[in-house]
Amino acid sequence: RYVGMDKSTGYIDKEGNILFSFYDKSMYAASDFSEGYAIVSNFISQIPFDVRFGVYNTLGEKCISPMYQDLGHMTDNRLRFAKKNNKFGYINEYDIEIIPFVYDGATDFSEDLAGVILNGKGGYIDTLNNVIIPFEYQQVNPFKNGLAIVANIESVYQTTVFYHRGLINNKGEVILPVEYDRINTLDHKIFAIRKDLGDKKDLWKYIDGQGNELFEKGFKE
């Protein structure tokens, strides 16, 4: 876990032993350890604001130099998203480019699929950069238990963007149409959904992962 003490920052193990420390004030952690790696940031400048991300292992060894504008977590397939020159791609644990830096947005790989944004539309690719689910959405999220929440812009008021949300499975099949203002879930097995009907709020309903309603009635809260 990342900790700060005195004038340094660093990581400790679960027994409280110091793994390694940073004494350079421009270096600080951006994440706890995952799959044996932690994302670390290097503060470049305040104006313009510039932070670059890299990766260290549990021995304090620099695996990826802090050079990326953003970095995702290492997943089971040993890939993580990265951002450079304002474009997203995917690299492996050796900092080798596996998927080209051509995307405008990206999520971590989850269940062998990653959500990516290209020219304002989002879809899902596999580890070979094959498009598995077409680019039909404006917001994509990682899969869990075979399901993902996707969204399209419903309206924009001043600087606030309002989305309609839906639910798809890992085959791209629509479980819930993209017309709900609220979709809440803890485990991606049961979902609470609601539509906003202007000044009037619709009732909350509960559905399972196949889109079936679980109760005959809805709920105000």
C-alpha cells in the first residue's frame, strides 16, 4: 500500500515493512499494487499542468518510465491501456506496444474485452484489436459477469452532459435499451433502473442480468 511519512512517500507490505521509498518530491504514487505492479506519477510542471505515469514492481524497480499521459492497470491478459500524444493504445508489461495508439478513449481489459472510443463512438475490441462489439455508443464501461453498462448522450445543458444508459452482454446483444437515466449495480447480477420523465420521476425497478423484472411493483426510493 502507498503511504507517506516524513518527507518521503513509498510503499509498505501487509506487515508494514517498507518496500521502497521516493525522496524526489516530483514522484508520487497513483495506485496501489495490482498484479505485482503499481502506477507511479512524475510531476512535470504546474503550468501547463503535466503529469506523466510509469510503473514500478514490488522491488522498487522501474518497469516503465514515467512517460505516459495516462495508464491503466495490468489485467490477466498482461495488457494495460496507455496514453501518449493524446491517443490511447495498449502495451504489455515490457512496455511493448501491442495495440496501436489510435483511440480517443479506453478502458482496462475485462473478460477479454476492452472498451475504446474512436471518432466519438465507443465499442469493444479483443486483445488482437479485432472489433467484437461495433462502435455504436458514446460511453463504454468494462464488462463484469458478462454484462456492461453503455450510454449515449441524451442532452447537454451548459457544461453538463446528460446520458441515457443501457445494458449489453459480451456478444453485443442488448439486454436493456439505451433509454434509462439511472442504472445502479453492485455486482452486475442485479440492476436498479429508472427513467426521468421530465419533472416527474419514474419508479425504480429491479432487473436481473437477462433484463427480467424481479418485482411486480416499482419503488420511489
